[in-house]
Amino acid sequence: MATVLDEAVTVDHVAELERRLPGVSVVRIPVSAGSPADGRPLADTGLAGQPLALLAVVRDGTVVPTPGDGYVLHVGDEVVVAGAEAATSAAADLLAGG
């Protein structure tokens, strides 16, 4: 497992990571119009308190690996997280548009 965790993870390797780490889901969560996360820094989204790993944000096809707490999300971004299914579902709920 240490080998898997030490590897650089790119968005394209998501399926491989899930296969090698049973019980871990890696999901891309879109920031939709109406999302409470639009225009807010990651620190203000509620993700920080969740039991998951923030891997990256994909913006306009560009991957921003491990963005900091001050990274501001916008509509169209995809937040890439890893964790147990319950945690990734909770993250999707936090970022969902309304």
C-alpha cells in the first residue's frame, strides 16, 4: 500500500487507484451553477472537516494538484477527492448546486 500512496496520482490514474485500494473511491465533483462553493476558497466549502483527501481541481482541462485552502473554486471546476464512499458522497452534497 505504501507504494501506491507514494506514487504521483494524476486524474487519469483514478481507476487504477481504486482498483489497487479497495474501499477507496476517487471522484470528480463538478462545481455547478448555484453551488455554494462557487467563488469561495476551499477552506470555506466545508471539505476540510471531511475524512477524505483533496487530490486536485480540474479547471478548463488543467489539473491543479493539491490546491491550498485559499484556492477559489468557480463554476465548471471539478474537485477530485478520495475517500470512503460515504465521505465522497458528503463532499458531493457540499459542492452540489441548488
